[in-house]
Amino acid sequence: MTDSPFPLEPTAAEAQAAIAEEFAFFGDWSERYQYLIDLGRKLPPFPEAWKTDAHRLHGCQSLVWIVAEGDADRLVFHAASDSAIVSGLVYLALRVYSGRSAAEILATEPNYIAAIGLARHLSPTRSNGLAALLAFIRQRAQAVSAA
């Protein structure tokens, strides 16, 4: 298993609360977009060997690759994007879901999206890509739960 900095918080709920608190510091969306870009730069290195069509997340306009490792007890996600803002969205999703049990992943709705106002400020293509990313995470958690 590859090293991952996630999870940063003990639970997915605490991760979502921390994200909402951090974004509340910013007064406008230009500052929030800059913060998203800064978060995307914190993603751990993603091996070039994983940047294949097999790991490509379809449904995103940007290139996004995602790899899942682990089992129902602990599922770790590694991901990267060629887009700065999408990398920030990936970072937030991994912060909430990576390194958690499949049961916790499945029990956690992505409330941070509404809490920080992302839904209203993303283009339709980025919203679709974020939905595809969250669906992949959920599907993987369901698959390891059933195994």
C-alpha cells in the first residue's frame, strides 16, 4: 500500500466540519478558488505508471486518475488531476473519505459541498466530475463491503 496523508481528522464528520470552518474564513469566491488551488497542490505525488486509462475517472472534462487500495476496514484513495481547481476538489474528497472504513464512507453524505457553497459556484462540467469522483468512492466502498 502506498503512503497517504489521509485521513487528517479522526472521522469523516470531523473532516467535513474542518473543511466548512476553513472555507468560512474566506469572504469571496475568488479567495475560495485560490484556497482550492492551494489544497490541490498538497495532493501527494501520484505515480506516472498509474496515469493509465484503467485508472482514469470518466465523467470529468479534466483528466482525473484514481486508484483505490485496501478493504472494508480501511479504504485508501490516491488521485490526481491535470486541472488546478479539480485537484483541490479531489483533495477535499480524499480528506473526507480516504483512509476510512467502507461503512463510514457509505454512511457519510458529502455535506461539505453544500456547507461551503461549492454546488452554486462550480461549472456544470466540474459538478459532473465531482459527482463522478464521489460515485467512484461510494461504488468502491460498496464493492469491498460486499466482498
